[in-house]
Amino acid sequence: MSVRRQCELLGLSRATAYYEGVGETEENLCLMRRIDAQYLKTPFFGSRRMMIWLLKEGYSVNRKRIQRLMRLMNLEAIYPRPQTTQRNQEHRVFPYLLRDRSITRPDEVWAADITYIPMSQGFMYLVAIIDWHSRYVIGWRLSNSLESSFCLDVLNQALERRKPEIFNTDQGVQFTSRIFTGRLESAGVQISMDGKGRALDNVFIERLWWSVKYENVYLHDYRTVQQLHQGLSRYFEFYCRERPHQSLEYRTPETVYRANRRRNT
């Protein structure tokens, strides 16, 4: 069986088949795990505050080191601030369409985001697409790099089954790339993007990351990509089909997503 076919069956990006442990020291991997866990609690911590917190925890670090690790992890302090960065003309930034909008049905709004996933020896990146109304996870992918291809893979898979009216992301280069936004436009989907530094614009998927990490990733010592993929597969099944959500009146995301879809078709 070809490597490409094996990746298709596992639902993996082909890049993960050639995964090698990321070349960071054991000490740096430990720091990155601590930074990741603290960032979920205090996403407004930039490199300076994160350095001060780590010093208080007994780690000997400087700000330059923390800045590099946070960039590697794709982490940036979240707080309102003016947009001062000029982007490449090929990477158009779309307006945020969800402010004061009441989301009342499934497939009205989907959202996507990327997060860092620590492993015992290295790390991966995880992208997921969720339905805002039901919190149902439409699709997800792992990658050993932050290239746009794994985001496009999960988008294509999701659009083969359904499509939303609006698709919301942050302003990361993976989502502003012409190939990604062009795929949404060709499907007739409106594109919405968070304001830079806006903590609450994509709050539902940020809550998903908290659940994924504290209820699964931090509890397991995943050593290989295959183990991580299998563990996340089990967790997302549990999250969608078995885990009751208080915000959904203790129903599961799948129950809300499927029931409302039937009502609206």
C-alpha cells in the first residue's frame, strides 16, 4: 500500500508520514509544555510576562529564548490593539462578520484555528473546524509544520459533506493565503476574520483547545504521531457524541448538530 493511501486511510497529511522528532532540547520541550499550559490560562501573557512567570517557577530563562519558543509554538499575546502591520497584497484580510450576530442554527457559521500539541519527544500542530452553534467538530488534521496545506486538506474534506454560510478564522497566514480563501469563495462561503488581538472573536474554538489539552493531551504521554492521532480520534468522538456541554443544556454537540440540521432541511 502506498504511503499516500496509508495517509488517506489514517486521515493524516502526507507530511506526517515523514515526521521526525523536532530538534529541540529536552529542556526547551519542557519549557514549551509549561508555556502552552500557562497560555491557556493567561492568553494575554506576552514573552515578557511569560518570562517573569517562568522565573518565579524556578526556570532560568531570558526573554529572547521565550520569544523564540512562543514564535515556534505560534503563540501571541491576545489583547486589543491597533492594526499596524501591512500585509502582503496577496494575503487579503476580510472583515469580522459575527459581531452582535445571533447564531441560531448549524452550518450557519464554522470556525477554524491551529494549536500547538506537545508530545514526549517533539510536538505537532493541530487544526480543527467546528460548527459555532453546536460546537460539533466538523474535521481536524495534524501536521509537523505550519504550512497551509494541512489547513486546506481539512477544509476540502469538510466542504465535500456540507458548507457553512460564514467561515471564521484568525488572521494567520495559513487562513489568509489565496489558496485557502479562494477555496471558500469558490464554494460560495462568506469569509470572516477576527480582529487582530481580539480574544473573544473566536472564543468557542479556544474553549475547544482547552478541553482537548486538559482532558486528553496533558493526561497522556504521546510518544509517536500514530499514538497522538489515535488518542485525538478517540477524544473527538467522545467530545462530539458523549460529552455533555453546559452551554448546550447538557446535550452533546452531535445531538444538537444533527437534530437542528434535520429541522432545517
